[in-house]
Amino acid sequence: MNNLTSVNRARLALRSLTALFAFLLTLPALAQEVSFEEPKTYILGGLTVTGLQSYNEQTVKTYTGLIEGQPITVPGDQISEVIKKLWGLDLFTDVSFYYQIEGDRIFLELAISERPSLNNVTFYGIPKRKIQEIVDDTDLKKGKKITQSLIANSENYLENKYRKQGFLNAQVTIATSADTSGTNSQNMVVNIKKGDRVKVKNIIFNGNEKLKGSALRGALKNTKERRPGRFWKKSKFIEADYEEDLKSLIDKYAENGYRDARVLSDSVARRNDKRIDIYIDVEEGNRYYFGDIDYVGNTVYTDRQLNQVLGIKKGDTYNGVLLRKRIADDSKPDGQDITNLYQNNGYLFSTINPVEVSAENDTIDFEIRIIEGKETFLNKVTVKGNNKTNDHVVFREIRTKPGQKYSKDDIIRTIRELGQLGFFDPEQVRPDIQNPNPNEGTVDLGFDLVESGASQIELQGGYGGGGFIGTLGLSFNNFSIQNLFNKEAYQPVPMGDGQTFALRLQASRTFRVYSLNFSEPWLGGRKPVRFNMSLSRTQQFRATFGQNGRVDVDKDQQFSITGISLGLAKRVQWPDDLFVLSHSLSYQLYDFRNYRTGLFNFGNGTSNALAYTIGIARNSSGPSPIFPISGSNIALTAKFTPPYSLFSDKDFAALQDESADIIAEQRERAQLGLGGEERDEFLQNRLEELDQERFRWLEFYKIKFKADWYNRIVGKLVFRFNSEFGFLGSYNPDVGRVPFERFFVGGDGLGRNFTLDGREVIQLRGYENNSLTPVDPLTGQVEGGLIYNKFSLELRYPLTLKPSASIYMLTFLEAGNAFNNFQEFNPFQLRRSAGVGLRIFMPAFGLLGIDFGYGFDDDLRPDNTPGPSGWQTHFVIGQQF
């Protein structure tokens, strides 16, 4: 850029001198009357401007600074300064002065040729979606004055742009043509030929004896040889990445003790238009070891404490990369290093520098020189950008308070907490350190926020189960219940207090689902105690499917669940303040009206479930809840009902034995074809009475464990590991296994949003819904498992993480299974699958996605033939995996 500027200035000076020389040569009349050996002063009698096409003559006159009646000296600096000013505008291709002298008056004519203006530009060789980006970068916009410099700079910029992307053969040509529709305007055609990306065929090292070539090639993170099957890292050659890789190459030597290693030379040789070879000559030097490490200037921490963080001992192989990271790890904002040790304890202005004090033979002694500075305290803490969210909602999540010691760890934690709220874009939560005062030990801290949509709407319609299914869901995640009766607060609903209010309605001819949820994350406003309340009702009607597709619905035969749940969750301080302890109390009423599910033997009556749930969870994942890149989310819950049978005088063993005898008699009569409707009716009525006695109040306990771990592998690529386990048990074997709350494994997991019988639907992609769930061996009906386990491995890569939409791709390996009882449970008897997927999160609609999974094993349904499940397509709506 500096070279181009120098050339333009040289051209400008040359043009000015040429114009001045031309001006002097065009004064023949004056030469006849006066001699220019000595300057002579005239009175400017007039100034005219010719050649203008788009500019106003008076505007140009004013810009020259020449005023009629003013004295003007010829020859002199006045004319040359005017020429320089006009050339400096870069608006004209020619600037010339002509004269006429009358006595002591001089009349000047300024002849100007305007540069053409750009009217329209057409691009060839690039997608239409990229055109606007190119126009903005090159400033090739309508009205732009066309110069040779503009054309050359645009060509060079575009060629360099694509060469940086690996198109080393990129060629750009720009042509102009007159535009007859405008005045002094031209059209431009930009022809871009990117060619193919140039790939690296071979990387050859010379001079390496201590480290193998394979190890050195591995140190080049972004520049790779072309190898079949390598899809996670391309072999395209990008110069900027290559230059960065050369630094990584030296770091590789430094990690192995070779402090003096250097790249002597490197070159790129073209094999053809698509392939290149890279030659790198290195000088390795000798291997070094750490000697004495002394600390100078430390008063806050002892040498022993600093040594524990440094983790380097005398005699260790020299590792320059490790030393830098233990002093200040730039790759991890919360790294375990000495700089963070000081900054997390208030010493913002501290500096730590390792200095080599001697290098004898193969041993290097170091002094780590520390300037601790003054202990720093926060003066002011401000936030901006929360236009909808009330200040108190933001400030209660902020860990940095005025008057506290400065702590980098608290700042990082605040960024995570604000991102986890879901009200702000986690990628744009920015801390801003303001007004640092090392002398007084104070600093101001601000947080810049960008609000994202906190509410979701779900409006769906479809055909399934023999009829139309309609769904309306409203979820307001930043609700304000205290402004419910404040008309001015409706935008479109009261917002800003961080509460959650959700309403969901789903209906068809065969079922109806109603649910209402409310959550207050800071009950009382002083401590992070979350209060939850939910109400729900589900109705299922008997449906009969005819051969012609007709569906008959009998609403007199129905099964319903009505439930209410109240819960409290509190953040605890031990083992750390990432743990949350939760309690909830729930009640469900199961009501049968002439309806049999197959799990119960009665079709009329009610069953009740009163349960207490306790859970402990730790969530350190983040910073975004949609696309976490680090941390974990672990939860353990236990749900208990009272053991009613222990306090009852009923003989449940006798009830169960009698039920078993009746079922055996029914099967025998059916096999033998025995008649007798009265006997059959009597047996069925008695069986219903027995089940009513056994399951009037459900008793069970349920243990669940779920854990997710996230780790960024390289760049934006994130690894997720998931592990799940669930067990449904009973207190009294004489009562029998509870027919509700069971685990249904396999498929897309969408049943989590529709729980007909309190079931939990566990997603396992690559298999049909519920296909890995145990079935009744006699009836063949899916009855749900009492125990399950599941494992998932995912690689995730984001395409965009903007507030309007977050999109990421994933590939997965998954395995899991469900079992009838603990005796059959085998954690290694798993059904396996693999596949790929896509997720799209939009604040207004929640999470949407699709998965393509291949099941490697057969499922558990008896009607299926043996063999792999094969390819299955799963849709994701309103869930997060």
C-alpha cells in the first residue's frame, strides 16, 4: 500500500510539472510583449472554465481560489498551486491553463477533462451472493471515478484475495466501455477466473535429524499433504496459514528442547497448475534442559506456590511453548498460569516476564521477573445493550461488583452466566475494561450486550393418526408477571424480568394436550432460588381404524392424565457454586373411562401418583446454551412415591396370585375355544377389581443420571460425549411393576413433548420409534423398559452462530438399550448406530433439525426380521441433543 501511494504521488508531481511547463509554452502573445526572465504582476481580469460535463463552473472557480481583480504574478506559484489542487482531487484526466493579456490585465481559461464515472459493474466467475461483498471491498460503486489506479488496485486486491484462499492461479481482468445512457459514464466488466485450488502434494524437510519428518508435518496445523481419506483437514495451500505454520514448526522444536532451531529457507515448487511441493530447510541445534528457575519481585505468592503453578523442575527438557503457557496461556482465558493467578486475586497491572540469565553447555537458567503492581479494585460496573431486559435481571447474574477485587475468573464466569440466560447473544457478550488507574489501583468495567429473541412461537398443522393435528405453543422466556396488568408493558407481552411463561395446546380427533408452565429464577429477588409450577392435562380417545382409512372416534371411551407440579431449585456453594440442588412435588391423576391400554387390566377407574423428586446438577457448559464449546452438564435425580403397601393391611401377594390365575384361565379358554360369555365377563370384571386394588396409589422409585461433556478439539470443531442411565424400581414385588413412568428407547425422541402415560421417550437415532423397547412376550405389545442406558459421541461444527439463527452440522455414534428388569440388564448389550445431522436454532421457533442415522443391529420387536435396522430419518423439533 505504501509503494502504491509513493507511485501516485510521483505521478501527481510529474503531471503538475508537465502542466506548468505546458502553461509556460502556451504564452506566445505574452512573450511578444513581456519578458519572463523576471516575474511580472497582472490583475486577473477574468477566469473561465471549459470542458466541464458534470460539475458546476462556479464550484470549480471557487475551489481554485482565484478571484477576479486579484493580483497574479506570472510566472509564479499561484498557477502551479491551483494545478496541484485540481490534480489532487483525482477527478480529472487533464488540467490546462490558457491566457490572454490586455495591458496590465490577464484573462485565464482553465481547460478540464473530467474522468468518467462508473455507472454499472458486471461480475463474471463468482456466485451472485458474493457480488455485494466484492463491491463493498473494492468500492466499485455507481458514481465512482474511474482511474487506472482504481482498476489496477481492484485487480490486485481480487487476485490476492483468492490466492489467500488457495486459488494460486487466480486471474482478474477489468475492462471498461462507454455508457451511452449517461453523461461521461462508463460500464465495467470484472472477469474473475479463480481456477482450481492448488493442493500440496509433498512437504519435504531437509536438515532434520532429531525429529522425524512425520512429526514436523504434524506440527503444520493448516498446511497438509494431500492424502486419500483425509476429510477433516484439507490440503489446499493458503499463504497466510503456511506462514503461521512455520511458527508452529519452531514451536514443535521448542517443545522438544531445541531452543535454537530455525527455518533456514523454504520454497514452493509447482508440479503443475493443481499441485505444489513445499521444501523446508531447518537447522535444529542442540537439545537444552531447564536449570535453576528463580523468582524476582514476588511478595504476594511464595516461590513454592509459584512453582506449583509453573510445574517445571530443574533437569526437565527445555520446552519453550510450555514455559510461555505456564506464564500466560493466551489460548485459554481461564488457563492455569501465573498471570491468571495474579489477575484472579486483584493484580490487574501485574507483569510476569521469564528471562534467560545463563546458558551454559546444555542448561538454561531462568529468572521470572514479576512486577506485581498495586492491588486493583472495581470502581464502576456498567452494562449496555439490554433494551428489553431490566437492569436488575442482568446485574444479579454479574459476578463483578463495585468495590470488589478485580478478578479475571469472575469476568469469565459473568460472560458465561449472561450467555446462559438466553436473552443475549453469547458470542457478543464483551467485557470492556475502562479507565485503568495503576496509581490508585482502580478500574471500571463495562459489559456490552446484544439482545436476542427470548420468546418462541410454535404453530404447526399436519395429518397423522387418521386426522388433522394442530399445535399452538407460546413460550416467553423473559416474561414479567408483575406487569401483567400494565397495558404499557405489552410489547406484545410484558417482558424484562427473566421469568418463563409457556402455554402449549395440541389437539386432533383422537387426543388433546394442554400444558402451562411458569418459572421464576430468583424467588424473592435476593437469591438464585428457582420456583417452577406446571399444570397439564392429556386426553386420549378410543380410535378404530377401518380398512378404507376411515377413523371412528368414540369420546365415551377415554383415558386422561391431569397433573400438577411445584418445584424449588437452589444454587449451592459446595463443592462449588456451579451445583444446583432441586426439589419438586408432583401429583398425577390417571382416569380410565371404558378404556384399556394393555398395561392395566382395568378399563374403568382411577390411579394416583404422588411423588417427591430430588436432584443435584452441575452445569459448567458454555458460553452458549445452544452451541457449548467447553464444560459439562451433569444431573442426577431420584423420584420417590410413598411406599403405601408397607402401611396397608392388604394381601398384595394374594391379589397378584389371583390375577395371575385369572389371566391363565382366560388364555386357556381362548386356546380351547370355550364359550360362556357370563364366565368371561365375570373373569374380566374380577381382574379389573384386583388391578384397581393394586394400583389405586402407584408406588415406585426412579433413578436417572445424565451427563454431557463438551471440548473444543481444534478451531470451531467441538466434541460432545453423552452418557445416560435410568432405572424404575418398586418397593414391594407383591404389588407388581408399575405400569407408568417407563422408558421407551429408540427413534427421534419427539415423544418427550407428549407423554400419554408418563413415559420417558429416549432418543436413539438409526432405529424406529420405540423399536428398542421391551415388549410383552405374550401380547407383543410395547410395554416400556424398567432400565436403560445410552452413550453418544458427537462432532459438531458451526456454520453460523448469529443472533438471528445458529446453524451447526454434526456427525454421531450412538449406542443404547432398554431392559425388562435389573437381572436382564447388560450395559454392554447395546444397539449401535451412526449418522449425520443438521441443527438450526432460531429464537422465534426454537431448535429444528434433521438426522440421518444408520442402525447396525436389529431391533427388539418380534415382528421384525433379523438384520440391521438400516437408514432412518429423524426430525428434531423443540429439543436439544
